Amino acid sequence: MRRLVAGYPVEVRLLAVLVALCIGLSLTTDTFLTLGNITSLLNNNAVNLIWAVGLLVVLIAGGIDISFAVAASVVQYLSAQVFMVVEGNWIFGILVASAFGLCLGLINAALIHGFRVVSIVITIATFNAYFGLLMFFTKGRNIYDLPDWWTDRIYIFEHQAADGTWSELNLSVGIMLVCVVLTALLIRATTIGRQLYAMGDNPDGARRAGVNIWLMHCVAYGWLGVMAGIAGLCQVNIAQEVVPNALYGRELEVLAAVVLGGARLGGGRGTVLGCILGVLFIAITQNGLNLLGISPFAFQMIIGTAILIAISSSNLSFNFRPRRRAAEGRLP
Amino acid sequence: MTDASAPPLALRLRNLSKTFSGVHALEHVDFEVRAGEVHCLAGENGCGKSTLIKVVTGVHAPDPGAEIEIFGARQSAITPTHARAMGIAVIWQDLALFPHMSVAENIAFDTMVGARPRLVRRRRDRKAAAAVLDRLGERLDLDAPLNTLPIAQRQIVAIARALMGEARLVFMDEPTASLTQSETDGLLAVVRTLSEQGVAVVFVSHRLAEVLDIAERVTVLRDGKLVGVFPTEGMTQARLGELMTGSLLSHEVMAHDRSGEPAVLEVEGLSLAGKVEDVSLTVRRGEVVGLTGLIGAGRTELAHAIIGMMRPDRGTVRLDGKAIAPKNIREAIHAGIAYVSEDRLSLGLIQPQSIEDNTVIAVLDKILDAVGLISPTRKRAMVSEWISELAVKIGHPSDPVSSLSGGNQQRVVLAKWLATEPRLLILDSPTVGVDVGARAGIFRTVRRLAEAGLAILMISDEVTEVVMNADRVLHMAGGRIVGEYDPRTTDVATMEERVYA
Amino acid sequence: MTPMKRIGNAVGPETLPLAVFLVVVAVAFSLATPLFLTGRNLSSMAFQLPELGLLTLAMMVPILSGGLNLAVIYTANISGLALAWTLIAFGGPEAGVGAFVLGSVLALAVGAAAGLVMGLVVAYIGAHPILVSLAMMIFLRGLGEFLTHGGDISGFPPFMNVIGHGDLFGVPVPLIIFAVAALVWHIMLRRTRHGFAVFMIGSNIRASEYSGLPTKRTLTLIYTISGLICAVAGILMASRFNSVRVGHGEALLLVTVLACFLGGVDPFGGFGRVLPVVLALMILQMLSSGLNLIGANQHLSTAVWGLFLIGVMALRWFENEIRQRKWRR
């Protein structure tokens, strides 16, 4: 237990804050701890969470990706073109979206690896390229004409409370759970996952140990691409339309959530649990403000402050270690 | 000519040459290692040691005409995977480990490498890692993240990782460069265990004493050519140093009596909770005071307390009779103290930046023009002054420092600090990772600076070094100064006994 | 040393290739459309460039120090808001020059304060700049939305037109402001102790600390100055559009980063110069205006910017490969 606390300090601290937040909200509002609120919280955050675990894989491998949210929009648009021609269903849809997402991810991987350029440069370039081309070809117009299977609500859980209100979980939540479990398996239980951590931790050491760096780049950015595509598919199901610039700008919020959950910019550290906690922290804060009747215009401001305080406090307790190390003068 | 009764050879190289863009890194070198032998590869930086290791491990291909035999089998071409499969492992100086992964994961990492995804078998890997550590007679916490371990234990992890891959021939590149004396002793014991188990170890080190201690034979390279293979029995450090550098090194005591000179640094009753206890010392004008003791004795902490990187709890520091209490390095520089930290590669210099910027970094105030901007003319003048003063060999001042050799980087660090025109120079372990020839150069410079009136406090855990080069030697242990010696009347052996006891 | 190499050393190795690119792009568009090389187009480019230019300067120094400032756009917006409110308080269109000066001072103070907070957190707490500035961005955006409820604030005195649309001896005022800022940045980076420290910190902050550089003070100052120049951009934007809206220029955020990388600023910090970044900005502006003239919409130029950066990275890699191959031989 002590090892758990020492090994995952960020996750543990965030969990504690989250628990305190939930208890506080349960006591101050009578709507927070209701099935309806919790299910809608999950429904609203499924997309973000799918992205978050995808981005986690890239961060662990020592990279960063700015382009994934825009890539998801591109996948939505391309998939919509396919579904206009071919009759589909969810299984087919997920396959198509994954394939498109994978391709976009592999483009990033190929550019990063092929030209030996840092990921932030390439993904900012592809972010602009994807978004510009998407807006150019769609002329910024929305697509409403979508197949029924895509826009129909499918519930994987329904419950009617005594007062007659319904609470239900969307299919997106189910897909999200599968994505989260698969990502956890990939990074925790497979040798590929360990090699990803190793590459993020010490790229040179990994190379010398014979890790196939090119393959690892493909896995990391490809995985995020697939997750981006699937999340894009789910987002259409929720929004009922394809809006080319709907996802623009979401990448930075997801990034903030993942890093808040303990993933290290630079690689080698990060857990799926931390990711979930990071997304939930932002979601619950927002939800709580809403329930407390605070003006929605103040949400972002308070969340920004919360993140600033969270990173400040988590860094405060860390900073003593390097200083002591400097004194010893031996450890790098 | 091989003796029939001699043990089989682990490695045999004949006529090995390697040329990089017309420069000979290795020329017709022969080299052999017996199975289970501890063999030392000695030579100064740039003599071809690393190139040799890289050829054997398949990183570089040798020039045509070389014969390579590994465990009795002729090899035409070696790839890194091939070398590993044959049981060759290299432990590089940077260890190539993964700081955020656990000890067990680090040891078993090579079993995870591969393009085909498999499930991680944690329990099996742990057991295997524990078994390997057992073989080395070492106990480590298998689940501790690597970055919580001291360097010495990380070395053990690196060795265990090599053994996990069934290594039979292990190259160790400067394994002791950042270890203390007692840690080194521990590592040498592990190397002996390896050798007893039939693993051949090729040891590369700058520390001649331990080379003679651990190895059976030593192969000396100089400028890419083979000088010879020598048994370590009967070999002395002085002789080995001469073989490596090709010139005679002076090994006489240089001490002078400076007790008549005015005191520059006076420390009185300095204490730093748990690190330094009631230390008083004096360094006089033109005097080199050696401060020796084991790591953890508080030597570096004492230096840090003097320069204000750590706040002392009690005590006073006087410079030229004036009490000072610097709060950071800037104030220490201003007061007239220059502190050359031990880790020059990562802390002393900013490697990717230019030689000129590294030279003036601590004296920006002196190269300003009338309006307070940095004057390129003054900067250039300052740089060329110090580069010629310390005879640094450089291409162009705008080249990055990383393009310089280790010895020249040393000189740039010194230039940077001397440019601050200090009254007191504190050198922390000035010869760590520096080869024999360049060491002599450093001590000549130190001596010259002292002659010019600088007061110098030299920290080192190599007793021989301080006895040879200081005017007075202080022995520190447990945060206290426990003894003072005059090199002219002290025997190195007895002193080593006291310090290393 | 060859004269070519000496020039390369003096202006930075990125400058010459970018200058060549600039000429190529200019020639290509001049051939493609007669409208490109007209006074009207040139002056419209000169009016558009400074906004992105000032924001890019704000982004550049944090990147040089090994960080990033993702809050540049909203810092500019909030600063513009400070100016707008002051003007409204003094009667909107009837407000005098005094009100404008007071508002500008307030705007600069707000921008500097936002930067100062980030700088303090980065320097003294040691948090990662990407995260700190991201949090600041979210905060400022929220603050702006909270204060304006998503609306515009407009109705400024007419004399502000001079700043947004006027010219001095034929040179657009915004361009003059940008040119002065770029010159100040150049001097700051190459000739002042602060600038020197920026590069050193960008390469190795601990070694800089050991060398006696005031690393914490420098980091704080880097973000404060970044916030300050954002405020200048905010004032300029308010003058040009005669209104302030939170979220205006949002799309420019990652373009500023793109411009820095295109201008050869090292993404890890430690290396980069102002002149090539200015050239990169000019190329981006030309691509955008040129494409606009031949009838493509503005989004295509976003895509072309991205593809252009990839192309430049590919060329740099290619050049490097060739050089290394020569070495090997």
C-alpha cells in the first residue's frame, strides 16, 4: 500500500481530491449523487476519455500529439462519405473509423520517424494541414444526412426512477469502457507496452536494447489515431451531425486532463487510472459548479484555477528531491 | 603462440583496423581475452578503446583484413543482435537503464524486446531477476523504481541485466567513474564473482589502482595502436601511466610551506544539520589545500555551505578577513569564490552552447558596453584571452563545447571560473573521468594558479592525488575534520589506510 | 572561413534558405496573379502581418527557454478587454487620448500580470510550462467569457483608427509597431544579459544555475515580457477591429508555434533568432494573401501552412543526410 502511494503519488493525490470533491458535492447538493446525474456525467465524457487513453499512449512513449481532435473530425467526414455509399452498422462503422484514424496516426508516425523531427512540430503541422483541408473540402458545412444506425440512440443501460425520470447509458460509454480496458492491457500487460514505456523513459537505452523505434512510433500514434477515430464516431452519435470544426480546440483540454492525471510530458510515466481521474476531475468540477448554480460563464475560469492549483501543489512536494540530489552531487 | 594448457579464448582479434573518414581509430590491433579472465583495456581518451568495443559488439564494421574469433568461432560479420546471441554484453558508462521502471523490469527488459506482442510474465521475470541477483550475491528491492537507487546499485542492475542474457563476455566501460571508493570495492567484488563463474570481463578504467587490483592482464592502446599486453603482477601505476601516455609522469610531492602567507579563506565552526559538524579550516594565499575523505563525509556539502548553495546552521566564513554569507552562487562569485562542481559534463558546462558563451557565462557584467549591452568586441577579447591563457585547443569560438575533447572541456570550465578573477577556487573532484595525461595537465595548471597567488581548496577522494598535489591535506569523516597532514612527511600508504578504513 | 559561411554565422544558418523561400513564393504568386504585386495587396499584407507577428514574438522567447506559452491569445484578448473597458468608462467613442493612454497602461499591466503569474509558477514551483500556460489559457478564456458573456465590446474613439489603419510616411503603423518590437526582441536576445540567460536556460537550466545565472528571475521575466507583448498585440487588435471579443484570434495560437519552428527555433529551446522568424512570418503571410488572391479560401492557406512546415522539415532532414553522407565518405 505504501509502495502504491509512493509509486503513484499524482494518482493517489488526485484520487483523494476527487473523493473529497464527491463527498462535498453529495453533501451540498441533492442532485449530485443521483443515478441520472452520474449517467449523464459518463455519457458526456465518454469521448474525452477515449481520446485521453489514446493520448496517454503517445505521452508514455515520449511524444505529444496536438492533431488528434482535428483528426477525429477528418475521420467523421471521411466515414460519412463511406456510409453514404455503403450501408453500415456499428461494427462496420468502428472498423471504418479505426482504419481512417489509423492512417492519420501513421502519417504522424511516418513524418516524425522519417524526418527525425520532434512530435510537437509535426503534429502542429498536421493539425493545421488536416484542419485546413477539412474546412476547405467541406466548405465549413455541416452534414446532417447521416445513416440512422449512426444517429439512433442505443442504450446499454436504462433505469426508470420512482418519480418517472429515466437514466440511461449511451453506447458510447460501452465503447469507451472497451477502449479503456484495451489500452490498459496494451500498456500494462504486453511486451509492446513495456517497450513503449522504455522508449519514453530512455530513448537511447531502448534503441541500444534493440527496441524497434519505428514500430513503437507506429503503435503509439496509430493507437491514438484509432482512438481518435472511434471517439469521432461516438461524438457524432451524441451530436447527431457532423460539424467540421466541432472538435477543434478540444485537444488542449484533453492534454491538460491526461497530464493532470500523472502522465509525464517527456515520457516513461503515466497510467490509465490517472487518465480516468484527470478527466473525471475536470468533469466533476464542471458538473459540481453547474449543480451549485454557478454561472456557466465562470466554469472555465474556476477549472483553470483548479488545474493551476493542482499542478502547483503536486510540484511543490516534489521539488525537494532534486535539490537534495544536487547537494549529493553524484546522481544525475 | 598459444599454450595448450591455457584456458580457451573468449575473444581473439587479429589485425583489427578501423578508419573513420580517413582517420585511423584503430591500426592493426591484436587483442585477446581468455574465458573467465578479468582483462583491462587501458589507454587515454581517444586511444581507440570504445571503437574496439563497438567493433566487437557489431556497432561498427571493421576494415577488411581483420580476423575476429569469438569463443573459438571465426566471425565474418557481426551485428548487434548476433553479438548478444553469442553472449557478448556491454555495460556502457551511462548504463542504458530505464529510470522509471522497477529493478526487476530493468533486469528482465531484454526478454521484452521484440516486434511480436506477447503478454508480460511478471512473476517469471521477477523470479529470474532474483535468481541473477543471487548469483551475484547482491540483494536489491526488486520493485523499487530504478531512479531511487544510488549509482552503485544501478551498476549491479546493469550487470544483472547482462547476465540475464547469458553473457559470457562482458565489456564494462568506465564502471567506476562515478563511484566512491567503497562502492568501487563492492563492484570489484562482483566482477570477481563473475570471473569465478567463468564470465570473461573486459574492464575499461582510468583509475590505475583498481586496474592493477582487479585485472590479470592489461592491454594498453595508444593513438589507435597496440602498445602491448602486460601481466598486472609486478606492474606499477607509474609504469602503466607511462605506457598509456607515452611520456614520463612526475610523481613527486609538490608541497610547499605557505604558513607565512595571509589567510584568504577562514572557516570557523561551520555546521550544517547532519552533514557538516563544527568545521574550521584556513586556506592561505597561494596555497593548495587538499580535502579528502569518503563520499558522505560531507566534503561536497562543506563546499556547498561555503558558497551558499546550502545555508549553514552555525559558523562563520571569512574571505580576506571579511565575513561573508552568500545566499546563492551569484553572491559567492561576487564575493570572489569560484566553485568548479564535480559533474562538469552536465553541470559545469552547457554542452550544446558555444565555447565563447560558456567562457563568459559567469562574467557577463565585465563585457558590457557603455549602455549596458553585451559588447561583442569585449566578449571576443575576453574569450581569446582565456583560451590562450589555458591553451585550449578549439576550432572556432562559436563551435559548441560538446565538440571539444574531455581535456579541453576541462580547460573551458577552468577558463570560465578564472575569468571571474576569484580569490578562492574550490575544485570538486577535478579528475573524475579524466585520463592520466590530462590529469597531469590539470595539476600543472592548479599549481601555476597557486603560484600566481590564488587560494585553492581541492576536494578529492583519491588520497594519492591530494598528497601529490596539495600543500596541506585535511581528512574529513562524518562531517568533521579528523586530521591534518603535511604531504612532505606523510606516507601515502598509511594515509590511505586511515581514509579508506 | 568562406564569406558565405561568415554571413551564415552572422545572421543564423536558417536565414538564407528562408530568404530564398520568400523570394520563390513572392515570384510564384506574382506570376500566378497580377494582383499580387500591387500596392493594395502589399499594404494589406503589411496591415495583417503585425498581429500574428507580435503574438509570435510572445511565443518565441518561452520556446527558446525550453517552454511554451499557450496563453498568448487570451492574454492579448484580456488585455484588449482592459483597454476597451477603460474607453467605455470614459464615454466610448467620445473618450479622449488620455483615456486611451490610461487604458493601454492598464492593458499592459494586465498582460504583464498574467505572464508574471505563469512565470512565478514555472520558476519557483517548477511546473511544466505547457501545463501552466494551458491552465492560464483556460482561466483567461473563462475570465473573458465571464466578464463579456461571449459578446463584443465595441465603440472606440475614432483616433484609434490611426493605430489600426493609419500610416506614417506610407508605412502602416501596425508594421512600424511590429518592426520596433522585432528589433527590440533581437537586441534583447543577442545583446542583453537577460537574453543570454534565456538561451543558456533553454539548453540546461541546472548548469545555468551552477554558473551563477539568475535562472528563477529570468524565467519569471520571460513570461512577464511575453505577457507584455501580448498586451501590445491586444491593443493593436482592438484598434484594428474597433472591437474586442474574447476568442478573437484563437486560431492563431498554434500558428505562432508553427512560425517559430519554421523560423528555425529549436523546439527543445536554446537556439533561435528573430530575423529568420520574421522571414517565416512573411512567408506565411504571403502564402495566405496569395492563395486568397487566386481565389482559394482562408482555410486552404491554413492547410498550406501546415504542409509547408512539413516540407521545410523534410528539406532540413534531407540536407542533414547529404552532409552526413559526405562526412562518411
